[in-house]
Amino acid sequence: MSDYGNPNDIGGRGAWFDAARARVQAPGTCLVIYGIISVFLAVLSLGIYLANPDAAIKPLYDWQAEMVKDQPKQPGQKPALPPYEEYRDSQKIQGIIGSAISLVCSVLIFLAGSKMKHLQGYGFAIAGSILSIIPCTNSCCCIGTPLGIWAIVVLLNSDVKLAFSRAVTDVPADHDVPPEDRPMDEDWESRRGDEPR
């Protein structure tokens, strides 16, 4: 075989493994950075909704009120907007829940990118990539969609999937284990040709 190595060799590693590891670095790093930014925005949003919800809700209410003020009203028709206090309470609850969900999912995206870079947690990396695709699970709207798609395309590559499994199950052969760390059982002694102790 060439220096690229044969991925089908049991326990084999070579240039193919290094190439697979290099392939996950860029999308993994992007997920990490994206996760950090999304966590920051989720914490900021959660803090605003908890400490000063009027700062976020009042401008939105005023804008909506301006949009509907010239609409003709039919007799008996309900107002287009509820009273501000009712509107604020509803939006505050939705904002807190949405920000908390975004915070949790953003942390998972960050962790998935970190694990992806180290060829760990293949299923977790896939899940984090999917979360970044879905806009309502993070704080950066649709920016994560292309990043998540890119990460999934890379993760579905056969060499990358194999590299994940080899990174997890890679156990050194007997000749790679220092003598002081080798197991001292009868099978080991017979392989060495020594008398059992």
C-alpha cells in the first residue's frame, strides 16, 4: 500500500487517518465559535428578559401598534393588540423560555464541535450539527444552517466515520505496551515462552 495506508487494516492508522482528522478541524472549529457566540447572545437575551423586559418588548409593541393603528375596525371586533401589560407578560414568558432553550442548545453545539475536532462522540457531533441547522435552537438565526450542513456532510464521509471509530477503539498491540504495563497471566507467559510464575 501507499503511505496513505489501508483503512481496512484492523487497528490501522496512516495518512488516511490524519487526512480524516484534518477534514473535521475546520467545521468543528466553526461549530465551536458559533456555539460560543450563540451562548453569549442567549445569556444576554435571558438577562434582558429577566432584568428589564421592557427594553426588548416595548419597542416591539409600539411598532406593532403603529402598524395596526390605521386599519379599519369592524363593530364588535377585538383590538388588534392586547393591553401592553398583558402583551409584556406573555412576551416575557416566551422570551425566557426561548432564551433558555437557546442557551442549552448552544452549549451542546459548542461541545459537539469540540468533540468533533478530537474525533470523539460521533453521534453527539451529528446531533450538535443538526441543532445548529435548526434556527429556533440557537441565538444566531440562520447563520448556523450552512455550518451545520457542512459539518454533517463531513461527518458522513466514510473515512471520517471510520476515524471516529478507530480513535475510540484504538488499543495498542502487545508489542506497543511497556513491559511494566503488560498483563502477567498464563496466556501472556506462554506467548513469551517463559515459565509461569
